[in-house]
Amino acid sequence: MELEMSFQTRRDICFAMELMANDLLYYMIRESAYCRANARRWSAQMALGINALHCMGIIHRDIKAENILIDIRENVRIADFGLCYTHKKPLDRQWRYSSDVTGTTQCMAPEMLHNKKNPRPTKYGITVDWWSFGCVLYELVSHNHQPLFATEKVIIDYVTWHRRLSNTVKLFPAFEGLDSSVAGLVAGLLRPLALVRYGFEDLMMHPWFENNDVSEFYDASNRALRRAEWPHMRPNLLKGQSKAAVILTPLSAWPSARQSKRFIDVDWTNPNRFGVVSSSTAPPSNLAINDS
């Protein structure tokens, strides 16, 4: 998600962002068939987004279904960067950057979880995001959309199972219920040893992402932008919400740089959005403005 504008009132600092349809968890709970129909495309978009973050020097560290949002073009947006690690340069898969323990336990990689009780914590790298992506992918493609690792103990038991059967090709029991084409992909992403865990390059070549002989990664950005908007997907934010949650939604039209001045104490506007807007630009048709 991109920040479009920020401004202040006497009481609040406000951020304007495009209004999303909902998060992935919502759809997994309420619209299972819809999730299955879009699983490959959404997974490829998530992988592209995570890789883009790594290229920008960001380890998200809290990839989970609640932080994967779906916009009104039915595309994935990654949200909630409050726990991320940032670096000034693109991140290298072989390097280790942080030893902090942060994120959501059910999607937490073993190398991070290990530091919880370790008096001498070890550093980890971008592989923690690929583990978390594997957890989300399992949840998305499994029959009942339940988390694979509900507790810290379940993760530890999973790692122990791997160590005990490290010399075999036996599939973890929970993966046996998955379609064979995706089971190996999930298993590769959830390898406890970070050095051999699947990364972006492995995903790009994996056959599960082939859809009618075309990879979901092929021209994904342009295909995502060409998708039609579905206005009916927008949630009614004013229904059952407090004034603190939403103070203005939606804006009736996309404001120009001059029009944005009607807001009091505008601190910043997205130069890609509020500069010269050509007729070919396809900006979001609605904004939600939330306070902080």
C-alpha cells in the first residue's frame, strides 16, 4: 500500500490511503471458493511484493493473512510495516541482518523463534519472510484454511520431525492433504534450515505457478493494473465504525495538487499521484483517511 497524503487536525495526524476491499483472512473465512480460484495469482503477487521489499532493503517480519490486503481490482497489497527491519541497500539472501524477535508466532521462522530463549541470539536474514509466506500459502491452499502452526510448540515439534527424518523424502503429514503440485512448494518454503529454504528464484521456476502454460509471474504488474475495478467490493466503513476509525471517506474525486490544498495543514502528498495527472493515469477511485 502507498501513502497518498498526510495532514493534521488539532487532535490528529491523518494518513490518506487507497481503500482496500478486505484482507486475505476475511476471504479465507467467508469465501473459500473465491480464495481457491485466485490462489496462484495472489501467491505470485505476494512473492513479487516480498521480493520487491527485499530489493528496497526491507525485511517485513510480519507476513500473515491479516496483513495481505485485496484491492478492488482483486490484487494483493502488503500492509503493516510496523515491525519491519530496514537497511540502506538491497538485501542479500546469504547475509544476516537482525536478531530481534518480532512478528506473529504462528508465522515466525525457527531461526527467529530460536532467539526467544537464547542468551546469545543469532542473526537472520530475508529467509524469515519466505517462511512466513509459506505459512500464508499453506493456509490459503489448505482445505479448511487453518494455520499450520497454531502455537510455538507446534513449530518446535515440526522442526524436531524434520531433524528426525532428515535423510528421508517423506512428506510432512499435514502436507499430504494438499494438491501434489503445491505440496512440494509449501514444503520447500517451510524448510527449518534457512540455507536450503526456497526463495524468490525457486518460486519463479516452480511449476505450480504455471496457469494455462503461462507463468503467473509473467508480466504480472501490467496484468494487475489492467484488471477491472469491482466497486461493490468496497466495505462500508461508516457502518458500525467509530469516529476515530474513519474521519472522512471516500473522497468524491481524485484531488489535484491545487485541490489538495483545501485540507488544513497538509504535510505531504504523493508526488506520483498529486503531480501532473495525465489522462492515461488510473488512480484509485476512492480514498479512506484514517487518523493515528
